Amino acid sequence: MDPITASVFSILFFIIFVATIVSIVRNPNHGVLGKFIWILVAFFLSLLGTILWLVFGRGRVRR
């Protein structure tokens, strides 16, 4: 993989990670400890942590 492609993927992943952290912090379904644990999961499991948050962590979405 050339350096430019790697840089683009790194920037894209960083944006997705920041959006995940913002989503965790703004979610009203979890307390402080739950949010802290989800942030640790997202940080240490990277892309898998983000996917886990989207599938299991968000809870019910109000319409």
C-alpha cells in the first residue's frame, strides 16, 4: 500500500473513531461508568469496538 493511501485510510479511521466517541458521550442510555467502558472498548478494539458500539451499545433509537 502506498503512503498516500495509508494516510487517507488513517484520516478516515480517525474521523470515524472521533464520531464514535462523540456518539458514546452524547448517548443518554448509559451512565458515566457505562460510557467509560464503551470508550475503552472503542479505543482498544479500534474498528471492531466501533462496530460493537453501533450494533449493541446505542440502544433504542427514538423516532
